[in-house]
Amino acid sequence: MIRIDHARVFDGERVLDDVCVLVDAGRVSAVTPTGQAAVDPVAATAAEVIDATGHTLLPGLIDGHTHVMGTLHNLRLALTFGVTTEVDLFSFPADLTGWLCDTAAHRDDLADLRSAGTVICATGGHPAATMPFLPSLDGPAAAGDQVRLRQKEGAHVIKMMLDDGCHHGADLPTLDRATAAAVADAARAAGLPSVAHVADAETVRTALDAGVDAVTHVPLEAPLPQEAVDRAAAEGRFFIPTLAMMEMSCGAPGGRGLAADARIAGHLPADALAALTGGTEGLCVTVPSPELDFDHALETTRRLHASGVRLVAGTDANNAPGRACPVVHGAALHRELELLVTAGLSPVEALRAATATPARLFGLSDRGRIAPGLRADLVLVEGDATTDITATRAVRRVWRRGVPFDREAARAAWRSGAPAPAVGPDPAGVATAVGGADLTAVGSTALAVAASRAAESGRPDRLFRDPVAVQVAVAAGGALAAWSGPRGELLRRAMGDYFALRTRFFDDWLHEAVAAGCRQVVVLAAGLDARAFRLDWPAPVRVFEIDRADVLTFKDKIITGRVPLSGGERIPVTCDLRDDWPGALREHGFDPGLPTAWLAEGIMVYLTEEEGDGLLARLGALSAPDSRIAVEYGSRAMFRTDNTRTALDTTAGSDTLHTLAALWRNESTTDPLARLAAHGWTATAREPAGLAAEHGRPTPPAFDPRQPGTARITLLSGHRHTSSDPS
């Protein structure tokens, strides 16, 4: 039992002075005057007694609008600042979201998590326009099915997008009133709260017409008209203004001041502090306009509060390692509370917006208040937070379900650079280990390939469809964001459609190899490749995927059970290519007497010439006559061409191309066709420029033969000789 004496307590609704709070078995067991507790025989048995004189005890704070970005790191960061529950309003894919929620539910060193899962948006709208793999709606008929699917996936709240992309330089379709109303009705029937993301006054009206429970964000173009405010109050709607995000999105400097407050900055890991200080990613506005003014957001919030609309504190925090969003998990909620006070709320009302009110909106009946029988999610802050809202920043103790969280240990780990304890699949560390290189970064480049395959799948002129690539990519959270933000832009410009062209080339080759009689397919260092799932395999074909156990386990968690195999048989083989992978293949049923199709995509560049020849020799020893091979071939010479050197010189501050250049280890100058011939393969070669012309795509700039110093990557496909004599 824990006894907290002499505290000023904000219990979620009111202020109590000189109170004793008893915590037993993870719940609050009593809230009594300290003097009364002093003579209580039960209180006398407490194993720990805390003198809270001069401090305020609060319910664990609830952030009503966040994005966890697929990483437990953010839930630990939130808890560091007294945020014991986060409500994530867009997380994808469902399997990853479920894993995050389940993990957080069972661990007291993380903030608890509730999630909307996948947002519901218009076909071609925001964010489906840039994430074409998302399910979408083009009318009310399927709204119920969408909501039921979210509920089946474990969503705790339904979020719909009412945003035409106006703040991102786009003009996109959005859910109309009838469709939005159908979504809200279906959510209500399912017993789930509904939240609408809005962009301006018109979309607020659409949300109100639809009958949503809550509106998140407030307009920046102008204050919300009073008639809409009055209607929201009369109909009992909730609003989540996300002032911390609105402030940053308008370029207002106040939020960055958190970095100058030692109570905040002293507990931020380096990546979060850098994001807070200078990050510009993940904001609601990417195309600034003079009419967008943070004062409009403050004035709308003033009007909402003055009219009695229930306000929920939510930050829209979406930073992550590798994603420099300045709205930082945990820390940003303290700025949100301050801004709510700036907008006219008293400190007590602001605290209510981060405790009892979000608990009421999201159906969290076991938290948000300090009362007997409720969860002991508690925060002890120095000073009187009921009169000075900035006192919430002086967090001294945090308990989740009565279990103390060691803030100092977390800070020491972050300062030392030590990684957080491993608690499950670490998507950012997904790697394919071959040769002697440290290939964690290769895993990162694999995310770029997955992201490009997902984008290609959404094009009307797509070269292939890969419905699982994005599930793998988004599951990597912040690691994917590093490739989708400005740091990945140079790579995308240089590579153009290369990854899509390469994927189509190897897809076509695999179909031809199987049609020619290969009934065994081996994907070397399979990594995040999803061909075993997405290609149509004849039933007798067995697809062997060789990679490390952690990589295959991660991929299985995201894909297996969600996407069925399209015929054939997938056989994961857990083995590093530096080890006895031929033996591991045989143990899993591989027959070297049968023709085999070998796929070596994105491998040879990471091997020295000696290592590459060793791999080809071992592979050749397992290849029966009529076996086939496909290889992507490039060497470090690519990074010595004029155009690539120029790109490297202009990205001295970025690690994108420099990381690739450091990892490529193949220095061979041997003609790749001759190299394969030496190992018993008759091969042909294709260049990216030729593939682009074949499929009506622009030539990737990095491989344009018309440009001086063009880099070269060659795609090879070969056939095994029937005898040792190539002739």
C-alpha cells in the first residue's frame, strides 16, 4: 500500500486540500483528510508514505489526440511527463495497432493506449491520396461495413476525415454529409465514440450535421462563427482544439519555448529535443498562407469554452525517432494545458480537459479521476497546478496502476544513448544481414522500397499491386518517416520509378521461371519482400524465404493471417547468409535435384567481390539443370560517377545517400554477364532506362544514359547450363 499525505488533490472535478490518498493493488482505496488518515489503522500499514506538502496530486493525464507512429518509444516518453493514457487517432496497420495496444495494456512502464486504428476517409481524399492502400468510402452505403471492420480490428473510437487538403496545397474530395452521418450512426450503433478531423468552418458544419461526438482541430482561416459554436454547445458535442499542433503549424514560436524549460527539456531524449527545437515534419499545415493565424484558433477555443462546449486536451503529437515533428509526446500536453488557459479556461478547467472530460468522451470509466475504486494512474507535481497551470511541468512522481515509473532511469538511458529495453519486434532495426557489413541501415532502405511499392499500388497505371508492402512499411513507424520526409526526397527524385520498375522486372521473371518448370523458388535475404503472398503461384510451387529470425518474425506478425497466400507454399528459413544456409534449406525440404528459381534482389551490392563469388558458388552447387537466376548488380563505382558525387556533395547534412555509399561493398569491375557465366549461368541484362521505356515511364534520373557520368545498375536473368560446358 502507498500513502500520499498532505497533498492538494485535483480529483478530476474539484480541488481538495490537505488530503491523504491511499493506493492498494493498483487502485485508489481511499481519499480522506490527512488528519483522519493519521489515526486510521489501515493507513498505518502503508509500505510507503509520501509527504506531498507543497505538491499537487493529479489523475494521470490523458492526451485525447496523438499518433504513436508504431513505436513504444512514444508511450514511454508520454509516461515520463505524466501522460498515463494516450488516444491515438490514426494508426495502421491493424495488426500493429493491436500489438501496441495489447503491449501497453500489460506494461506499467508505458502509457496506456486507445486507438481509432485506420481512419475512415473519402476515396482519393486525405490521406488516401498519398496512402492509396487505405480503405476508403465513396458514399454512405458501405459506412456500416467500415465501422464494423474497425470494431473487429479492435478500434476504441471511430475517426473520420473531413479535410480537402487545403492546408497541404491540394484540392481533394472529402466525405459528404450523408456519408459522414452514416459513419457516425454506425459508430453509435457499435457503442463507439466518433471523432471528425476538420480543416475549416465548413467541415466543422459537416461534422455537426453528421452528428459526431467530437470534433478535432479548430479552424485557422477565421474564428468559428458563433452560430456553429452555439449549435455545438446545444447538442453536447466535444471539441479537441489541438492548440499545440495549431500553434506549431502556424509558425507561432511559443511551443518551442518548452525546450528552454529545464522541467521539460531535462527529460527529453535527444531526438525529441531536436524535433521540438527545430523540427518541421508532421504539421497540419505544409503550405503556409497569410490568412492562417493561430489567434483564430485561440479565439475559437475561447468561444467554445464561453458557450459551454466540453473541451478535451489533445496535442496531435506525432514525433518519433527519425521523424522531427515538434509536437512531442508527453511534453506537448503541458503546452496544450497552458494554451487552454490562454484561451480563457481556468487552470482547474484545463486540468479537467486532460482528465475527467476525455475519460467521459472515450468511455474510460476507470480513470480520469481520483476516487476509491478507480485506477491509481496518478501524477504528483511540485507547486499548485490548480492556480499555476505551468506547475504541471514539474513532475515529481508518476504511477500507472499504482506502479511507480522511474523517470530518472528513463532519462539516464536516453542521455547515455542506451536503447530502450526490447519488448517485441523492433521495426526500426529490421535488417538483412549478409557479408560483413552492419546492415541495420539496409533494413531502413528496405522500408523505402516497401513505401515505393505501396505508392505504386495506388497508381491507376500501376505496374503491379502489392497490398502488403505498406503494412510492413508503416509498421516501422518513425523509421519509415525518415524516408517519407525531406531526407528521403532526394532519393526519390534521383531514383524515380526505379524500385517499381525493378519489382515488375523480377515479378515477370518469376512468372516465366515457374512457367518454365521451376517448382522451387528461393528468395535470398528475403527481408520485407512479400512476393510469397501477393503473386499467384501454382499449387506445387514452394517459395523458400531465407533471412534472420527477427526479420521473418517481424514480417510474419504484420502479414501472416492478414493476407492469405495466393496458392503455393511459403517456407520461411531462418538463417543468416553468412551461416550454413544451404544446410538450412535442405532441412526445410529443399531438393537440389529439382530446377530452382533463385532471386537475389538487393544483395550483391552489399558484398565484396570475394563474398559475392562465394555466394554464387554455393548457389550454383544447389542448382539442377534448367534452374534460373535473377540478380540486381551494382558496384561502388556508382558513387564515383559525376551525377552521384554531385548528389552526395549537396547532401552533406543528410545521411540518405551517404549511408548507401558506405554500405555498398562491391568493388568488382568484372562485367556482370561474364561473372555469372563463370559460375555456370547464361544470362541477359536489362538497364533501368530500357525498362522505363518499355513501361512508358520516365527514365530514372540516376540511370539516364543521356546524362554524363550516369550511374549504372544492371538487372540480370540467367539460365543454368545443362552441363559444365557453356556451349
